[in-house]
Amino acid sequence: MDTFFATRSPDIGPIDPDWTIDALVEWLSDDARQHDPALRLPLARIEAELTGARWTGSPSTVALIRSIADAVIGDPTIRDIRIRELACAAPEPTDSSSPEHLLQLA
């Protein structure tokens, strides 16, 4: 058994960072997307940000979609969060924008 935990990365695949969680859930309601293996990692990153869940094993896209939907049901304010507001969609800082770099310039 392995522990699956999404790491922070700006790669969220075909998911538009300007979508709200509500728009994402609606987009995921298409049956073809529910079994798309290319969505597993981006959904895992989003789901981890929303729920903080740690999975034992690698969750399927269906399990991740259900978890995201359950989070929305549990807290309807999640619906209005934009994907880009989540840390998983934030770009990694470059060397020139890191706090260490700024200190070296001073």
C-alpha cells in the first residue's frame, strides 16, 4: 500500500483556472470525463486543497469527483472559489521573486 498525496504544482491539465468549483463540478458531470485518467492528478491536487484528504492508494477520478462534490455539499461557500485561488493552481515562485533573492538585492 502506498500513500497518495497530491503535491503542489501549477499543472492542472485541461481545467481552466478561472472556473469556480461549481463550474468544475458541472464540467465533470459529463460521463466521459469521469473516467478520464488524465484528470486524476489535477483533480487530486484540487481535492487535496479543498479537503486536505490523504488517500491510501491512488484514488480514481470518480472517487476524487465524489469527494469534491461532497465538500461542496458540506460547505456551499466552496462553490464560488476559483481554481486559480487554490495553491495547486498558483505558479511556483521563480528565483527572482523568492524572498531569498529579494534579501540578496538589499
